[in-house]
Amino acid sequence: MAGLTRFITIQVFFCLLATALTGYMLNSALHQYANSQQLKVQRAIDLELAQITTEQDIEAFAKNIKLQYNLDKLVIKDKENETIFSNQGNLNYLPFLVKHLQNYKPFIRSQHGAGSDLGLKIEFTLRLQQTAEIVQNAFLILFLIILVLTLVPFITLKLTLMQASNRMGDAISNMVDKYIENDSKDGKLDSSLADNAVSNIFPSIVRLNGFLKRKQKDIESSALDIKREAYKDTVTGLGNRNLFIEHYEHQIENADKPCFGTLAVIRCTELNLINQTRGYQQGDEYIKDVSDLITQAIGTYSGSTSYRLNSSDFAVLLINVPIKEAEKLGEVLQSKFTEFQQHVELTSVANTGIVSFETGKPLSPLLAQVDTALSLAQSKTTNGFHIQKESDIIDNVSASFGNQNWRQVIDDVLNNNRIQLMIQTIMPTSRSAKAYSEIFARFKTSDEHILPTSSFLAMSEKLNQHAHVDRLVIEEAINAIKTRNLNDQFFGVNVSAKSAHDEQFSIWLERRLLKDNAIAAKLIFEVSEFGLQQNVKASKRFIDMIHRVGARITVERFGVGLTSFKFFRDLKPDFIKMDATYTRGLEEDKNNQYFMRLMVDLAHRIGVTVLAEGVESQEEKHIIEQLCLDGAQGYYIEKPKEI
């Protein structure tokens, strides 16, 4: 018994030693993982910043980055070091293993693209609590496994050996007695007794070995499942941007064997419009449909893979497919998108940019090249594609090609008034409520193709043509009201924040509205909350001018930013339009109901009318009426139609 006690003591010591080593290795692995994730996120943010064209893109960029890369804290500051976006969660890491993780807070400055022009500074913190919990759980499981594997088998083995030893001793003693008694002929012991004793031990060792192998396979399988989930887009089931970057860097850029192929990036042109006018659920359905069309189109290409890079962009890698062959893919995608467009009442579906790659080519310039191809595709035709060849790039300034093409398209629209006005009614929820109809603009090419509205407006801001575009829309709206004798109605017209903050534009608009003072009293100018926040002084000057000439102001997409009601008391808008994210699934979301009711109460106290957009169902409309909002807008109320 003393030997058994000593044996158990030794095993407990080794168990504790193995546990300590395991904990140290897990902690080291976790820190290595945190470092690698930090580098990946930093690289991904750099790539995302290259696509920012305007200050209005910063908010969408911030939300997309925080959600897609699982950040706990994200702070964006401008060149004056003023915070323009801040979102910080609760750092609640497990000190047992990861007490230093909250120190990963690097500042990053973009070195290229519009992000550097805006002077953005980004501070982020990775959300690693879930990873830490997984590691702690793994540690506890491993501790139990080590405890079981260290103590139980060896104790069992020790007891088995003792029993076998006793049995063998008894057997030998009996044989000796028998030998002495019977005077054996050969004077030899029967070796089968020893064989029987060993046979009792061997099966236990075999079972232990099998158990260890099964546990190792289970752990490896669980780790693989966790990695797959982290690299999967939840809406489409495709690989996400992280998987795309890892695949390109390992299989193409740093491949052991030379390879070549084609990269296609597909941009969903109508996602923002669908989210705002039909709701985010319809936006997700639109993304799924486009994903299915892409999967069908690349089905004939062996080894092709597709990914969802961000909210609106997909990437397709075609290995060992030359750029000339990829032209067929562009034609197939355009055909499928055009056919799909006819069934969903959209002005377009998606555009495709195509470029070639080869081993050793870095990803960042390749994405810049494909972005140029996308710009050209968007300015060509509905659902069009463009192949950007190496021979088209001069002095590595590929971005100028896309910008120059867009500049020609925008100039053509402005010079020839290639614009189509649409209108959508905002339904008042009571007889006393004030409401109006919103005027939308659609822009056309010389061959009457409708350009993607969001792309057109983004490029007009990037090329400093926003004020001219807003002038054109306002002039066309005033002319339409005059010629159709609509003086008894009220109309909303969108104005970009950049135009509202432009002193020359404000002077022109004041003179234009004074010229038609009766019509000015029927106009409501809509400016986004986020845009107004960028320059409060200029925003106040613009709103004061609008009120001075008898027109009114709506702050649209309200609730997305961090604006206080003191801000609205100072600016004195006439309407606020709640962002569509608050309307989506409102009948089931008690938190959104409470927030909207609070906004209504506060707004009504300072004389502001509250509207809801993105109303897509009878249930949403009913809740909005119960919450005492003043008006509702969306596809359930009325679809946009020509004015």
C-alpha cells in the first residue's frame, strides 16, 4: 500500500506539471493569435480606407469595420484630432489567462487613398473575450483530460499489475508445491501461467492508446470548425474578407509554384437604396440572390472560389484562367444580372471589374486596379463589366482612368440634363400631421441607361461636382412643380452636406428660391444627420438661410449618429426622419419601440415633426401609428414613381 501511495503522489506531481506547461503554452498561443489578428485587421482597415471617397463614407466604413472584424473599441479622429466616430464596448477579459490583451491599441494612419487626404486616425481594440473564453474552456477540458489520463490509467495499471503479480505468485507457489509433491518429470515450470498474466495487462494499454488518438482527432476537428465559422459570411455562407486575404497571400502571392489567374470583383449597386427604401431584410435577400447568381456563373470554372468582401462587394478568384477567357464570365454575369433586374424592379443589380494576377503580385495594388475597373464598368452601362489590362496602366496611376471616365459621364449628365425625377409619398399618420412627398433623382447615360445612383453621387463628391449635381436636381424639381401645376403640394429634395456647407452654393440657392418665393414655401430640403454634424457652424448658417426664404429642413437618417437634442434646439430643423434601421422588425423589437417613442416625445416638445422611413409591412405601419410618429414612408406605403 505504501508503494501505491508513493506512486499516486508522483503522478499527481506530473499532472500538475503538465497542467502548468499546458496553461503556459495556451497563453503564449493566445498572444500569438492576438498579434496575428491585429496585423490582419490593420491590413484590412488599410485596404478599406483606400475605398473611402467622402466624409459621408466614414460612418458606413466604421460600422462595417467594427462588425466585420469584431472590434471592441473603434475611434476615428480627423486631422484636427477631433473625434468623428466613437464606439466602445465593455472590456471584460478573463484575467486568468489573458490579462494583457487590452493593451493592443495601435494608432493607424492610412498611407494611400482618400483616407490619407482626410487625415484620419484610427484607434481600435480587438474583441478577444470570446477567444479567451474558448481558450479557458479548452484549458479546463485539457486539465480534466490530463488528470484522467495521468491518474486513472496508471492507477488501474498499478492495481492490475499488483493483482497479476499476486496471481502469478500464487500460481508459482502452487506449481512449486505441486512440483515438490508430484516430482515433475522435466523439472520445468509451465510458462503459460506468465503468458496469462501479461494478457491481462496488454488490452488496457491498447484501449488507452486508442482513447488518446480519438481525443486528439476531436480537438483538431473542433479547432477547424472554429476557424471555418470565423472565416464565414453569415448572410451568404461564403468565405469573408479575412479568408480571401489569407487565401490570396498563401496560395497566390507567396505560392511555392508559379500560378496565374483572374480576379473579378462584383459590386452590388443598389444595396444602400434597398436598405433605405425597402428595409434591411430585403437588402439581405438581394445580397443572397446576387451570391447565387455569381455561384451559378462560376460553376463551369474548375477551382474557382468566391468571397464576400464587405456589405456590397464580392470577389471571385479564377485560378489558371487567362484574362481573355474571363471576358466570357463578365458577359455571363451581365446577362444574369439583367435578367434578374427585370423581376425585382431595380434600375440595376451589380457591376463587375476584372483584372489578372500572377504569383508574387501584392494584393493592395491589385485591389486598386480592380476598383478602377469597377469605376469604368459603372459608368458604361447597366450591369456592365470592364476588364482592366496591364497594358492600360501607365505610370501606375490607374485610379485616374476611372476618375477621368466618371468625370466625362458626370459632365455629360450636367450639360445635357440627363436626369429623371421620381417621387414617393410620405403618408401622414393623422389629419393634423404634416407630411410631404420626397423627390428622388435618377441619372442617365447618353444611351438612356440608368446609372447607379449611389455610385454617381459618390463620384460627383469625389470629383467636387456635388454642388453642380444638386443645382441640377433643384432646378429640375422647381421646373416640374411649375409645369405640372403642383403648387398645392409639399416636396422634399435631397441636398448633400458638402453642398449645404458650401458658401457659394448657399448664396446661389437663396437667390434661386427668392426668385420663386411661392415654390420655396413648398420645399423641404433633406440633409443627413451625419453630414450636418461635420460642420455645425456651416449647418446652422445653411438652415437659417432656408428658413429665411420660407423653405424647411429635414434631418434624415436620424439616430445613426451621436447627435444630442441640444444640437437640434440650436439648428431648429422642421422634421427628423428616423433611419430605416429603427423601422426594420419594429413590431418585435421592444428596444427600438422604446427609443422611437422617446425620440417622438422629445422632438414634439421642441416642435419637430418625426417621420419614419423604410416601412415595409402592415405591422410596422401599425406600430408607427401607435408610437405617435407623424408620417411613414416606404414600399408598403407607396413605391417610387415618375413625377
